[in-house]
Amino acid sequence: MRVGATKGFKQPRAAVLACYRDPARYEAVLQGLGAHVARTAGPPRMAWACAMIWRGERRVFEIETVETTLDQTIKIVMTSALALAEITLDFRDLPDGGCRITGCAELTARTIAAKLALRLVRGKAENRLERFITAMGRP
């Protein structure tokens, strides 16, 4: 399933990109979502081992980020036993000096239960992607 979200920021692209290049920023945002986070690799290719309680069970997942096009595109890959999420974030300058991020997430279920759940949560997935983009890019 593919979902997308777009968010504009008043800050210039360099300032917004700096937030997305900061491993501590990812950790703070993920912890704010209730995840336990341990960094396993630092910049430029960053990675974390994570866990959180979801539906009464401990869920383990890994996150890896890489800037695939310098100053323009970041790819975030989240892997778990239930699903795979590949998020591509494109950063563009706005005429007023701000920055727009266009995010596209490709979600792939790995179990039958996850496939059924993905069909039911399309709107929530788009909302969460937008909230993640907003939380990461805020000054």
C-alpha cells in the first residue's frame, strides 16, 4: 500500500534537513511515540534497534536512514516481523524561502493479519506520516 503526505515549513531547506540529519532528533521523536530506541549506527547512514508495545505485545523493529540524493532526498526504511515501510522524503525550496517535504511511504505487510490491518488503516497511515514529517522538521 502506498500513502503520501506533504508538509511546508517556514525554515529554509538547510535548516529542515539539519533536523533530519540529527540522530538525536529521530530518537526524541520515536521516544515521543512510545518506542524504546538504541542507536546502532551513526551518520551518514544511521540505524536504530527499536521496540514498543502495540496491541499488548512487545514489537521489535529496526530503522535505517540514508540521504540518497545530497540535500534533496532521504530514505527511511523500517523493518519488523509484521511489515516493511520504505519512506522517501523529498525536500524542495519554496519561493518564500521555506521548504516543502513530500513524503511517500510504501507499506508491505509480511503476515496475513498485517495485510488485513493495512487495508483498514489507510487514512491513519497518511495522518501518521504527516505527523512524523512535522515532528522531525520542526525547529
